[in-house]
Amino acid sequence: MKVKIYLEPSNEGGYTVIVPSLPGCISEGETKEEAIKNIKEAIELYLEPVEDDVLAISNAEEFELAI
């Protein structure tokens, strides 16, 4: 999977990275390399399924949707 990221210098020093296609997926780092490493981890966590988020709903059908 490839995603576009935006890396910008932070006013306080270091770098801020955002992923426009994943709302709220933001990270930082003191160097470009650290910021990129951190955003990779943030993306993995963002996309990781969380079992607690799945609610059992009676009379509901479950589907998988490819996007």
C-alpha cells in the first residue's frame, strides 16, 4: 500500500508529518528520517483492526467491502 504524506518543518523545530487520506493520522520527529519512521508506525496503528471497536449487532448482516 502506498499513501501520500506531507512533511513540513515545525515552528518549534523538527518535522510534522500528515497523511491526508487518513484523517487525524499525524506524527512528528526531530529529523526527517525520524518523522518518516514515526508516521509509518502511526499508519500501521491507524489501520490495525481493533476488536473492541466491533460491536455485535443482532439481526445485522456482515459484509466485506474492498476499497
